[in-house]
Amino acid sequence: MILETHDPASPMEALRDRLATIIAIPVTPFQEDGSVDWDNHAALIRRLVEHGVDAITPNGNTGEFYTLTEAETRRSVESAVAAAGGGAAVMAGVGLDVESAVLAARHARGAGADAVMVHQPVHPYRSVEGWIEYHRNIADAVPELGVVLYVRDPRISGEQIRALGERSPNVIGVKYAVPDPVRFAGVARDAGLRRFVWIAGLAELSAPGYWAVGATGFTSGLVNVAPGLATALLESLRRADYARAMTVWESARTFEELRAADASADNVSVVKEALAHLGLSGRAVRPPSRVLPQDLRERIAGLVGQWRQEGWL
């Protein structure tokens, strides 16, 4: 039996509740010379907050974390905190080697972030003990911040997540991105269904299935483009109105399938292309991503037109 106890008045419990929502992963817009367009970065985050988004993750994968310099990742957090203005929880993405992740987490704390999301370790050789130790070092360096794990590895078990949570109580959430809702259901229950906030980490396509077995939030890159669509899905799932949720899901399906195609090769490019059609951002991405070819750009234009007619924009 897993004992799950919470103090409803604790700051960590309040943060858990705030993260049971859409976790927006904002893009990082670039200028023609390849530098970050910080004015546009702030404007895009303000737009998310104005549309009622309650949680934002600068330096997520949709933000092209792995292409940014250390200085850019730091400024991304600072920009997000300032632009959100307290209207949304800011959960900064951190990762790479332990020392870099710890320094980034401490910077996020100093910048005013509420939490950090730890990217899955990129090391090719991972032991169970090493996985726990990696996250424990980061979590224990910032005990004041909530810590959310980004789990993409099906080998990570509920028992391992539970053991980490027992050692580091500020580990409060899991962004689960293994494409297997049955495994997710077991992992969440073995770790502690109510001990952590469980976030469906494969965005809108996975949200209904994961929600049915325990998730209370989902990540979204689409929300950069069509916040009304993402919000409608969240509201339908919260009401357990799965018929309505699947109607909304169909509106998001083609866009999200384009992002997921070819091992998610165009994940960010699809989002930026849609933003470009709305006049909200340029379409530039950094290698190894690419600007979309013309045929895909035309498909995105069609989707944006459809969403405009449906009132999602």
C-alpha cells in the first residue's frame, strides 16, 4: 500500500494544483539573422496568459531547448517570468549534465520561476540508481521549487519514481511521454496517483486516453497557435465529457499528426509555420529542424483557415 498524504495549505500542494492544467510549451522565435527575437518571445507568452493559460514551460522541446546557448536559456526564463507577470506558473526546462542542470535550476529560482521541468537525461547509458541520483541532485539543489520529471523512457517504473519522491519531496509531478496509456496507468499507480501531478506529455493526441486513466493535465505546443482549441479540450476532459473531447480532438488531429510524423522531425516547424500564417512569429528554426517545404506549408495554411472558421483562434 502506498501512503499518500498532503498538506492542502502547503505551497507545494498549491503548485501541484496549478500544474493540473494545460502546460504550454512556448516557441522561441528567431530573427532573420538567427538570434532570438526577445520582444516577440515576450509577446507570445503574454498572448498565452491573456487566453487563460495557467502554466508555461520556457526551454521545453517546442522551445528548441537543445539548440539554445546557456545565455539564451537563462534569458528565456527571465523573459517568461516577466511576460507572465504572475498570471501563470512558470516551469523552466533544465537538463544536460548535472552541474548545468543545477546551475540552470538555481538561476530559475533567482529569476522567479515556480518550478523546473527536468528533461530526460541524454546520456546513452542509464542505470536505475543513476537516474534517481541525477534527478535527486537537481531537486535537492532547489528545495523551494517544485520539480517535474520528463519521462520518455518506458524502462522508468513507478517504483523508481516513488523512490525519488521519497528522497526529494519537492518532486511533485511527472510529464509522462511514453506512448502507452496502459503502462502509464500502472506507473502512475505504482508511484502514487495522488502523490504526483500526472501530465500527459504527448500533447492533445494523447490527452483523452491518458486522462481516462489518471492524468490531470497535458502539454501543448498547439496552444501557441489555437489557445481556444486546447482550452476546450481541457474543459471537456475536466467535465468527463469524452464525446465533446473527441470532437475537439478531431480538430487538433491533423496538426498534431503532422508534428508527430517522421519521429517528430517537424514538431516545432509545424507550430512556427502556423504562427507565421497568423502573423505572430517568423517560421525560422535552428538545425537539425527545418523550415517546412511548400506542400506542408499549404496544409498548415488550410488548417489555420479552418480553425479561424471554427473560432479556435
